[in-house]
Amino acid sequence: MAPLASAGPAAERSPDVLFGALRDALASEQRLLEELLAQMKRQRAAVAADDIQGIDDSTFGTHRILATLGQARQRRRQLNLLLGGSEDCTLADLEARWGDRVDERLRAARVRLRALAEQLSREVGVNRRLLREALHGSDQHIRTLVGAPAGPATYGGETRPDMPPPSAAPRGILMNRTV
């Protein structure tokens, strides 16, 4: 992902070149999202197999891909600024602004990128749920092994056999006697 400035000043003025760079940026983001989807599946398989090293490897791989994705999105924001006047400009805004100059390949790349992002969001949700359940199961297993109570220890609602049960009547008044 070379910086756009390396294309030279003439390239920066040509919308066709910028749209080509935007297509490349979208294709790069698509590849990265596909890699993230594959990492999510590897992580899920590692959790199912109780493979701690696999979980660790998939987590490291995810962080690496997310860092690269951040760079790719920065590149796209630069292109958005040049084509749409704002880094936060959406691809739909670019289509509205440039009309027919936005070709079908760019529209298809936008649709594909959105579909991948939605799929990744669902996969992340599944993995979060799976990891939460795995942690809960491990916690219960450890509690059973060490003979700890099944639930977490809390302050509310517990009574000791040597203490009288709490009553509903007021137990006293707390006063600040400093003058």
C-alpha cells in the first residue's frame, strides 16, 4: 500500500486514477476482511479443541490483520478526501457526487465490502459468545476441583448460622457528631 503521493502530482488531479486507486484500496480491505473471517473460524476451532496455542496464534493473527486494516482504511480516507472533499465521505456519497464516473466495478466492490463487514460482525458475535461460554465452563470446572461454591461470592443475602436473620426494622441511626 504505497502512499498516494508516490503516484505524482498529475495522478492526484486525475479522477480516473484516483478511482482506480480506490478500487485497489477496496480490494485490499476485502482481502483483509476475508483473512479476519478465516481467523475467526480458526479461533472457534481452537476453542472447541481446547487448543490454547491455537487461540493465542489466532489472537495474534487477528491483531496483525487489524493493524494492516487500519492502514488500508487510512489510505481509503485519503482517497475519500481527494475525491469527495472529506475523509468521512462514504462510497455512496462519492457515487452521488461523481455519477457515471463511478463504474460498476467500484459499485460491486462497495457492495462486497459491506457484505463482508456484516458477515465479520456476525462471526465476531459468535466467537464472543463461544469464548464467554468457554470461560464460564472453565470457571465452573475449577470451582468444582477446588471445592468452591458454584456461584460467585457476594455480600448480599448471605447469612451465617451464628448470626440472627436480618430484620426489616431500622437497625440504628448513623450520626455525624463532629462540630
